[in-house]
Amino acid sequence: MFEKALAALEKGKYCIATSSGMAACNLVCHLVKSGEHLIASDDLYGGTTTFFLDVAREVGGVQLDMIDMRDLKLFESKIKESTRLVWIETPTNPTLKVLDIVSIAKICKEKKVVLVVDNTFLSPYLQNPLELGADIVVHSCTKYIGGHSDIIMGAVVTASDDLYKKLKKFSIFIGCCPGPFDCYLATRGIKTLGVRVERSLQSAVKLAEFFESHPKVEKVLYPGLKSHPQHELLMKQAKGAGSVITIKIKGDGAATNKFYNALTLFGHAVSLGGVESLVSIPVMVTHKLVPAEMKAKLGITDNMIRLSVGLEDYDDLRDDVKAALDSI
């Protein structure tokens, strides 16, 4: 039931539920054999980056290029005869860059390469990558799909008969299947996905505007703002920017920690997409294991904070972040 529902939401034909978002990543990467080539965006969830570097490459023998996928010429130049898979997130985690799915998909189709889009940050309510040309969509259903921070699950969605047959067989023998009660909870979450995303999105836009006008905030990374360099691209391929906001606090890590610890309504956790608002410091959690040189290149610094806006009253959330900023 869950798989049918999510496949329909993503405009796909098939869905394979997995035991976690990382299990979905692991499953799809079995499409790439040792010695074959995978291209990934250089700005991904830290767990995905670590999986590609330390597992797919070091253990599995996969050739790997992680590049800035906004540069389409660079991307096309990296494709080899052995390239089997291209993996992107849009918006990216945690710097919220927006990638051109249609253009990337066109290049992948010309080169006969499978394109995977991690759609966790926007959910199928706001973005449908399969309709934009992607071959596979993956989700950490722990986030918006479940929506209540009480399950760990993932999913892989496709419209391809061939890809589904391969991935379904892999999923059985890898053993990455979720339990039936988790699937029940995820199906329950789907029933409120629209209203949850709408409410959190409304608050996120206003909160991003508040941060942008605050003197103690150095930078706001949120593609829902017109000041974001890929705002127009986002609105062309999605219905909204989601409810994750990344900001940089003026000052060093000490100022950031003071802001982080002063928040009272935002739970301190690495997750996102739930009914409650959450806050994390990427360099300390989600991207802790990402090599230092990669973090420096991507601008993931110790003054960066990632916030996931939940369903609480907007005025309460604004007052909470204002008080935390005033504490610095």
C-alpha cells in the first residue's frame, strides 16, 4: 500500500520501500559495478558523501567524481564510457543550491546514463523529478514522508520496468526491507503531507525573510528568497522551496553555539521534515565525517546553522530565533 501511494505521488510506476534513506542509497548504488564510474554532486547529505567516498569507492571499487553540478559543461566533460550513474540532490544539503534537473537529465539521456535525484528536501508535494527527466527518485522517508519523527525508512521510485526488476531483486537479497508497521506509519504520514508542507513552507519563507533583515546574520541560504541565485530555476521546476533554511551567524563558532543553545522551540537533532522544528550545526553532525577540504570548498563552516521549520506558530518561532540572536 505504501509503495503504491508513493509511486503515485512521484508520478512513477514502481516504488521499493527500504529500511532507511541510506539503505535506499546503498540499493541504487548496486547498479554500479566495481571499476565503473559514478558522478555525484559535491554538495550532498554528509552520510551520502561518506557512503560514496568510504564504501562505494574504497570498498566497492567504484570510480567516483564529485563535482559542482551547476556547471553543466564540467559535468558533461566528466562522463566516460564507464559512467553508469549520476546522483544529485536539489536543493542540496546543507547549502541549498538548486540544480537544473531538466538539463542534467537531457545530458544523461544522450549519454545513456541513469540519473538519480534525492527528493527528500522538497517531497513529491513540491517537486516531481521523474516528470523532469530523472530515472530514479530516492527519499529518506524518515523526513517529510513520515513527518512525525517516529520512523526510519527510505524509498526508491522509478517508471522504468528494467530498473525496477534489477532493484527489486537487489532489495530482496540485500535485505534492506522495512517492517510492515513502519510502512503503516509512513502511509499515515502521506495522508497529511500536503497540509504539513504548506504550513511549514509558509513559516519558512517568513523566517528566511526575517533572517535576511537581521544584522547578526551574515548570510541566508534559502532558494525561496528572490535574492537566492537559483530562485527562478527553483520556481520553474518546483512548487516551493521547502522548509529547510541554512544561515551563517556573524562571528565564529562560539557565537553560533550561543545561538544554537539559546533556542528553546527548535529541538537539537540532525533530522528534518517533521511536525516539530529542529536545528543542527552541519560541521558537528551531518557533515562531521566529510573531509575538511571538501567542507572548506563548499563553505560548510563552523558558523553555519541548518534549521528545519515545523508546524509551530510562526510568531513563536520568530520570537525564539530573535531571542537567540539577541543572546549573542
